[in-house]
Amino acid sequence: MGAVLPTYVSSRENQVKTKGALLWEPGTRSGWTVEEIEIDPPKEREALIRLAASGLCHSDDHLDTGDIAIDWAPMLGGHEGAGVVEQVGPGVMNLAPGDHVVLSFLPSCGLCIPCVAGNQNLCDLGAGVLAGTAPDGTHRIHARGQGVGAMSFLGTFSPYCVAPIDAVIKIDPAIPLDKAALVGCGVPTGWGSAVYAAETRIGDTVVVVGTGGVGMNAVQGARHAGASQIVAVDPVAFKREKAKEFGATHTSPSLDEALDLVVEITNGRLADRAIFTSGVGDGKLLNATQVLVRKGGVIAYTSAAPQHQTEVTFDLFTFAMSNKRLQGTLFGSCDPRNDIPMLLDLYMRGKLMLDELITHTYALEDINQAYQDMHDGKNLRGVIVYDQ
Ligand SMILES: NC(=O)c1ccc[n+]([C@@H]2O[C@H](COP(=O)([O-])OP(=O)(O)OC[C@H]3O[C@@H](n4cnc5c(N)ncnc54)[C@H](O)[C@@H]3O)[C@@H](O)[C@H]2O)c1
Ligand SMILES: [Zn+2]
Ligand SMILES: [Zn+2]
């Protein structure tokens, strides 16, 4: 990254004139429009970040398909980014220009009850991440003369972003920023789904359903937690092959075919944990996941299901009589401020695979192709790299 800032202008009340990928008609699968945007200078407790890279998480695509429904537009996408602090707003004590940072898709204020109780992934500020404004209810981003909402208060599908400092995590400047970006969402979400939400223990057999950008990190998390057998279930052969490199000991192309395999490799005892990280949550697949898990076992559910889908197929009798646990998980139940630096430390010590997650890099202008590649099963993670 050079020091030249070709898109920064000091006119128009110090706005940054740059570009961003917007959804003008969320829920219609009309894709992203890359166009000129203006970003206001940071206000109180905010920072302006010059981004190095942004991961292409499936959750942004859910906004385009309508699986995650929002009733406002336009939306600047992107919530998995890393970069360098350019400017800080009033009252910011813990960040300075030049700091290297990861942006967390969930803010943690450190003051609300969930935060002080140790559940920073459930910070009360998180309730507003799809509200379409900054936490104070106003817009920082503008396009075509109107306010633009930003995914997760961030909007990392732009070379610049103004973020609340509650979502800005300072990191060691030695860490490559394109790899660090992935630790803003997909890596902790998958890793924590295995380690914290499913509570994987030494010797466990763990099934991971869907080994994409999130699920591949559930495989890594299960390995770190000492699982002896990890079954990767994914219809895409390329994902199954890659899962073996991340620690899977067995693979299956479908949940149905996984049953015989799990019965065989556990001598009929079944898996201790299953983690659901498929691209789109599906209530019809919940029971097929449950039947893979032993009595007393845990099913961690991470995927975003279509919001309108409220019915699931589930054998409640067996569930209760087998003392099983179904555990939803947000951000893999991680604490962004603790776990983002910790995971990056594991990476720097060669114990967490990040380089291998990045299958393709893209220019922002190629974002629709990048999401097509995700749907075509070509990417573990596609990453937009900013040229500045
Ligand atoms: N709970 C959270 O905090 C949180 C955070 C981030 C992402 N998510 C959600 O996690 C999910 C996964 O995101 P991602 O970025 O890894 O998506 P992805 O598209 O990279 O990966 C999904 C994987 O699921 C596989 N798959 C599709 N259908 C399947 C099936 N029937 N059985 C098994 N595997 C199947 C795909 O082949 C792909 O490898 C998304 O729904 C995303 O919105 C949740
Ligand atoms: Zn995400
Ligand atoms: Zn909080």
C-alpha cells in the first residue's frame, strides 16, 4: 500500500470522494452497482479507515437475494475489512492515524449489560447493524444526493469507510491486512462456532455442514479444540478436498450420505457435535443434522436462514429424549476485542490458516462476478483488494 491518496479531497466539508458497491433494490437479485460515493469525516467516537481489503461474505449476498430483508435503500455492502486509520473524530483516545485495524462486523461498546457480562457478540449496539444509518441515526455516506446505509455500520465495499470505534480493533502492523480482513467476520464466526458454541472437546467427532468461508474455519476450530474426527459435508468436490487440508478427516457430499459414514466411524455412537454453516440456512435440513448427533450432543447453528422461513422439520421427541442441545450462534459466540487479536496471533505463529482461505482476489468493479463465483462453488473466500 503506497501513501498516495488519489481519491481524498479536502473540499465539500472534508468529505472523501470515492467509490462503493451499492444495492439500490435489495431483495431483487439485481446485484451491486459500483459508483461514486461521498463519505463524511468521522464524528465523535468514529474513525475514517483506508481499507486494504474486504472479504466477500455470504451475508452481503443475502441482502441482494432478500434472505436478509431490509426495507430501505441504497445499501453500501461489506462487513469484513481491514486497513489503516486515516483520521479520528472527536473524543477518540485509543486510535491514531496510521494504526492498523480490523473492522468487526459486530460492535462491542464495553458498557452495555451483555458486554459487561462477557457476551460482547451480543452488544446492544448490534441491534442496529442493519438499520441503515450510523449508530446516531444519521448517514455518513451519500450517493446521487441521498443518504446511503452501510452494512454493519461499516460498508467495506469501498476503499474508505467511517466506522464507530466500537467496531475498530487495533492489530499488530506486521500482519498482512488482506489476510486480517477475514478475521472481521468469517474466521471468528466459524472458529468460534466449533470452539465456543459447540464446545468441541478433545477426542470429539465433529460434523461441519457447509465448508465455505465460515465452515472451513469451523473445521480449523474443531481441530484446535482437539477433535479426533472431523467430517466435512459439502456438495462441492473442491470444498471437500480443501476441507482435508484444513483438518477434515472424512468428507461427504450430502447430509443423507453422511449418516452411514458417521455411524461407521463412531461405531454407532454418532457425532458429538454438528455445526451448520451452509450458505443458506434451511429448516428442512435441521433434522438431517440432528440425526448425526449422539445423545447429549450439540448442534451449533450459524447460517443465516431466509428471514421469512419460520418452519423447521424437527423430530422434537428424539431431541428431548436424547438430551441434545441446539445452540444458535452469532459471530461464533466470540468476543471481537479479544478473539480477533488472538486469532491473528495464532496466524502469525503458523497455527491458523488464513492465506489458504483466499481463493481469488478481485477489483471492486468485479464484485458481481465475485459473488457469481461464490455461488458457483469456486471460492473458499473471494477478497476485494483495494489498489491504493
Ligand atoms: N451467525 C453469524 O454470526 C454469521 C456470520 C457470518 C456468516 N453467517 C452465515 O453463515 C453462512 C455461511 O456463510 P459463508 O460466507 O461461509 O458462505 P459460503 O457460500 O462461502 O459457504 C457455504 C458453503 O455451504 C455449502 N452448501 C450449500 N448447500 C449445502 C448443503 N445442502 N449441505 C452442505 N453444504 C452446503 C456450499 O457449497 C458452500 O461451500 C451464511 O448463511 C452466512 O450468512 C452467519
Ligand atoms: Zn459475514
Ligand atoms: Zn455493548
